[in-house]
Amino acid sequence: MKDIAELLKEPGVSIAVVGANDHPEKYGSVIYRDLKRKGFKLFPVNPTRPTVDGDQAYKNISDIPETPTIINFVTPPAATLKVLKECLAKGFMNVWIQPGAEDPDVLRFVQENHFNYLANACIMVESRLKN
């Protein structure tokens, strides 16, 4: 398995941003727009929004029309754990858990289920270093 941060270098990498939103002061917005500005192919996932930054949003990861390279979480830990269970069922095993989206239960779940994961590192910083 490739290191999650290394996947950012892959041609055609796509990222589902779980918790993407249009609130400029929230990280779900800041991260989504930062990755979009850097040219990544993105899938915003938010069950309460039809769009994010003008892009079609998906209610859940099962609605995404293709398999994203990375699922990035910008959600409270309880929501992260819920969506991780969906990821496991779909076979989406490359996950990036932003600081604040994890707790001991989340980390235990990704370890016990053998996810390829990165936690406690910001994708905005790592993508700046990789591009």
C-alpha cells in the first residue's frame, strides 16, 4: 500500500472531502477550496447541501460516481466513524483523517479494519509539499 501523502502525487488523484461546506470560517470550506485551487479532482460530501463552491455535492460516499483515491474527513469524530463504516462496506480504504476528526474510537476502527490511513496531519500542508 502506498503512503496516503504519497498518493497526492499520483496522476489523476481524486479526493472525496467529507464535511465540505460553504462556510468560509470552517475547515470543511477552507480545505475544499484549497484543494480545488491546487487542481485536485474533488467530490464534496455533505448530506445537507446540494452544492459546495458551485460543485455538485454528494449526500454520502455511496453516491460518488467513481472510487476516490482518498477519502478526506473534516467532520466531528462521531460522523467520521459513521462514514468510515460506509467506507469499509464500499472498500474505500485510503482515508485521511484531519486533526479534530479523530478520537480514540476512530483510530481504533481504522487500525482494526486495516485501513490505509493518515491522521493528525493537514492535507493542505501535505499537498503544498507534494505539488
